[in-house]
Amino acid sequence: MFTSLFRLIRSVLRSIRSAVMTDPEIQSLAKKHPRLTSWIRRRFVRGQFSGLPLTILAIVLMYVLALLAGIIEDVIRSEVILAADTRMANLFYSFRSLPVLKFFFVITVLGKVPVVVVLALLFSLFLWLAFKRFAPFLIFWLVIVSSESFTFVGKILLHRARPVTAAYAETAASFPSAHATISVALFGFIAYIIWRVSKTKKVRAAVAFLSLAIIFLIGLSRLYLGVHWFSDVWAGYLIGCLWLVVGISLLEWRWYGQAIERLSPRVRAWGIGLLIVGVIFYGGASVYLVSRWQPITPAFDNPAVVSQVFDVFTVYQRSRYTETLIGTRQEPLSFIIMAPDDAAVVAAFADAGWQLADGVNFSSVTRMARAALFNQPYATAPMTPDFWNGQVHDFGWEKTTEQASVRQRHHTRFWRTNFQTTDGQNIYFGTASLDIGIKWLVTHQISPDIDTEREFIFNDLELAGALADTQKEKLVDPVLGQNFSGDLFFTDGQVYIVRLR
């Protein structure tokens, strides 16, 4: 399949090249500017490094530079990127558990300075044993030092604060991620050297997959641990890639057209021995650091007291709508609940016959996909994350319909807020909708009439005797809109304000 696709792409490119070269205007321009034409042709010669190889590397380098400049500008000027970073950090925080925290802490140790220095020194020894030349050694350290220097300067210039959801304290600024940078620079360069000296496709494929997996997991660990924003990690990847391309270009400039001899059995043995030493050191460092590490609980602000619930919107300027990951407006809020604590809200919905949804994880998503595929019930199926004020919903309740299938269900999401009434009641915001089908086996399609579902939930709570005081107010003007997956909805903009018994 891939071979056929490659042949098709190559055939299309050849056709384009032939059409360009035979175009009369191109030929006329070539005759008028023979030196420029000759220079351009030399850029596509395959037999020398200054031809096609350098052209490809230069294009990649410029593309990475453009991406890096774009993300820096976005972090400085774009509120959309900053808002998306906040929602992404809150999303990872909502999935946090102690065993997974410890797993990702072990992964992130790969980017710690002592481990990086030891691994770099061990690989430097391997480079000397394999090539007996200073060039690979010097270029390797140029990539390492330059990439980290760029990161250091970026932290000083932008001085971005870390997320408040951090699982442990970091003293340096947040942007860009030094872990992400060094993961690409170090493991990318190691993978390139092994790929260059290897003669078998299986080894090359295995090295490429392993290096990409390590780079990805190190970046993911920084997000899951809450010590970096998503744009920090992306910028770190780009800086590491930038200097990796520079390093590869310098080595290819020296090596292009030369046959790299296979490593002798002695060098391979040394390489395996150095790898074992590196793994042992990394394992020891991980055990030591994990044994001394205790995840910290993020400190959030004390609740603000409001005399009226609408002060949350008018005085504190909180949104009246839910939002997507990038901040696009979705459904307006349907409920404002005042209750003494979380337990009271959970008990009220339980008395009304609603079940608390399972958290989103691999097991629950797999079970929901299977239930959706075979049209089976799953009364506590997980809900796709939704956002209000940059915060992922804290609770999700659902109730099965007469169809008794995971494809259709009543459901509601609720958020804790950092607000209390003058009599000490906590304020919760919620939305309501009816799922009428499954899309892509992982998310639901909603009925457009979300007001009917709002009334359904209110009636259930009222029949269960959970409500002490209720009122219905206009929150927003009537809305016709769509949610993150493109489902249309309409509402009169009313909201129920209720106090639980």
C-alpha cells in the first residue's frame, strides 16, 4: 500500500516537474537569467550535498523557524492560545491519579539535568569509539548546548509563570520546556546516529519508533504533571528540532557520499555496555527521586462571597456560556444550584434517579465504544470533557431512556465555582442536554432542544423533594448555536436558580 502511494506521489511530482520545465514562459525566463537558472538547478542535484540534500534540510529548517516564531508570537499576543493552554492544563488535572502521576514522574526524570548529562557523556564516549573523530563529538555537543541555551534565553525573556496545577514545584520559568527541547535534541541525535550506522531496515524502524515514543512521553509527562503549558512543550519540541536539523546538516556535509562502515563487534559491545550503564543510572535516579517525591496539592483561591448569584457574571465577569477547548462559545448555563457541599448535590441527583458518570479513562472509553457498537446499555458511561471559565466539568450525571442504550441518554454536567452565598452555600453551574446518538464511537450527538432537557432535570429534582427554593430567570437572550462537535442547539436563555434542601 505504502509502496504504491509513494510511486503515485513520485509520478505526480515528475509530471509537475515536466510541466514546469516545458512551460514557454519558464524557458524564456531561464534564457534571460542563465546564472540564476544554473544556481537553482544546482540546488536540486542529487549527487552532492550542496544540491538536493541541503535544499531539503534548508526548507525543513525554515519551516521549523516559522513555526517557532508563530508560537512565540501567539504566546505573547494571542489570548486564544493562552486560554487553550489553561483549559488543556485543567483537562490533564481532571484525569490525574497517583499511580499515573508516579509513572509520568519516572518518565520526566529522563529530562532531568543529571540524567541528561550522564547520558550525553556516555553517548559521547560511544561516538569517539565508533568514529575516532572529533567532528561527531563536537557537533553533538553543539546541538545539546545550543538548544538548551536557546531555551534558557527564552525563559529569561518571557518569564512565563507555571500552571497552578503543578504536581511539584519548579523554580525556572515555564516557556519553553527544557525537557521537551532536550528530548528532541538528545534522543533525536542518538536516533540519527544509530540510523546512519545501521544497515537493516528493522533496526532503523525500531530506533525511529523508540526515539519518537520517548520524545512524546517526555512532553506528555510535563503536561500530565502540570508543570508546563501545552505551548511550552510545543515550543521546546521546535527548538530541539531546530538544532537537531543544524546538527544533521553539519554531519551530512562532512559524510555525504561516504560509506559509513559497519560498527565492529567490539564497538557494538561497548555500545551495549554503555546503554546498560545509562539504563542502570536512570533507574537508580528514578527510584531515588520517586522515593523523595510527594505530589503537592494545588492551592486555589478562597471562595468569594456574593450577595446575589448573578454577581458572578456582572461583578466578577464570569462567562454565562460553556466553551470549547479554544474558547468558542457553546450552550449557555441551564442551572445554578446552591448547596452546602458536593455531597448534597450528589445526594440530590441520586434521589432523583440519576447516576454519576464514570471518569474518562482507557477502560471506560473502550467499554463505551463497545457498548455503542453493539447498542448495549452502559448506565454510567463517561462524558466528553466540557469547559466553563477554562475549567473542566467536575460532575456528570446521566439517566437512561426507554431505549436503554448507551447511544441515547439524558445527561447533565456541573462545575464547582469559587463562589459562595452570604449564608455559606456553595454555588454550582450546570448544563443539560439529551444524547440521541453516537458519533465516531467516542462522543454523542445531542438533541437541539436543550430547554426540554432542562425542564426534565428540574422536574426530576422537584419530584424527589430535593429543592427548597426555586426561581427561573433570564440569563441570556435566545440562542441558536452549535457545540464543539457541530451539533446544533436552541434555547430561550432561561436558567433555573435553585437551593437544595
